[in-house]
Amino acid sequence: MGGIRFGADDLAQLRFAISPLWETVAALRAVADPGGHALHLPWIKRALALPRPALPAGLAVPAPRCPLAEFEEELSALDGPGGEALRAWWEAAVRPHWPRVRAALEADLAHRTRQLAEDGIQEMLTRLHPNLRWTGERLESPELDRGELTLDGGGLTLAPSAFAARCVLLPGRPGTPPCLVYPARAVGLLWERGAAAGDGLARLLGRTRAELLTRTTTPSTTTALAAQTGLTPGAVSQHLAVLRDTGLVTGHRYRREVYYRASELGRSLLAGAA
């Protein structure tokens, strides 16, 4: 059983981040263990045809320094060999799918921030993963390395991961707190192309708007929807504006982006069409 001990200052310094470097390393490990990552089999089948780099034993991924770091920015902080191999794997296997992966991670962040606002810090922390539990001032999990990490007042970064099969603690570094990586929600939907909109719904809304409504059953950004449908972001925005004006989707801003989700009316319409 491993744990993280919080002080009052640490709880006030919780933050969220997305780490493309971690996702790149975790994706490589997923390809090496398809049985343990069955949700990613549609992607793994394609990735198996790509040359896989051999990474140094004991490669330590640094904790992300900022919430929305770029891959190259994180790679520059990686100590030791393996950087060029990771860059090649990122370009070939992860970057082509990054808009979709990132959209799933951002949807998880939106859910956690709402949960934080509604239920408080402790409830949000224990719901990150079924194996996490809060005992007084300590967050515990049998998945964490044995022992205890005592935070020094700098807080903790929480990072959802599409490819992580369990919780992982990344060590901090000067100016950067440790990072708890946890499996993101709804990863099982990541590689689905989305069910085709029914003919009746397509006749009612138009095939493009019907497809966009189908894809907003989980919170999605304009960029993510454009990547999934092949439409331009401008075209997606125009169609979403119509869906929003008719009450079929709602938009909620998180940081610099707006997440669109089917409203109760929109979900009812989808259910009836199905």
C-alpha cells in the first residue's frame, strides 16, 4: 500500500494537467501488452505495423510542468537517452490520433472540475479510481509504490491518461510538484467511429448535424469534432450554433475552450431515433 500525505497548503495547490509525453510512453507500453489494454485494440492493431523503439530500462517520465504542455516542451525536460526514439513513436503512432485522445482527456478534466465544485476535494480524489481511498490526510492505493510521499506544500498535479491501466505517481522536480496519473473516464469510446445517425434523425436535422449530435453524448470541443468528422472547425461551429439555438446541445467553457454536450432534449431525441 502506497500513499500521498497532504497538508492544508497541498490541498489548496491541486491542479490538473495533460501530458502528451506520458501518453506517448504509455501508448508504447500498451502495444507491448495488448491483453492488458483490450479497450485500445482497434488502435493497437494499426500500431503493431509501426516500428517500435526500444526505450532505456527505468525510463522516468517527468511530471508535467504546466496544464497544457506540448510534446516537445515535455521532451526537453527528459533526462537521459530515449528522446529521439520517443519523438519518432509520437510522430508515427500518437500524434495522428492526438486530437481524439486529447478530447477524451479534456472531457475527463471537465467532469472532475464539475465534481470538485459539487462534491469537494476529498470526494473528487477518491473517485479518480476505485482503488484510491482517503484516510485523514492521506490518499492511499495498493497500486502506488509502497511507502509514503509527503508533499511539501507545493501541491499535486492530477493527470488523466487514456493509456494508463492503473494509477502511477510521477516524481516532482524543482519548481514542479509530483503528478498522480490516473486512468481517464470513457476510454472505451475512444476508438469508436460513432453510430451512424438514423435516417429519420438525418432527415430531420441533416446528416451532418445528426452526426455531430451523436458525437456530443460526451463533452467534445469544436477541434475534436472536426478531427473526428473531417469537417473544418468553422463548419462544425456553424452546425453546433444551430444545435445549441434549438436546445439540442449545451456549451460550457473550460479554460480556453468550449465543450459541447447533448442536452436532455438532444439525448431524448437520440434515444428515440435509436
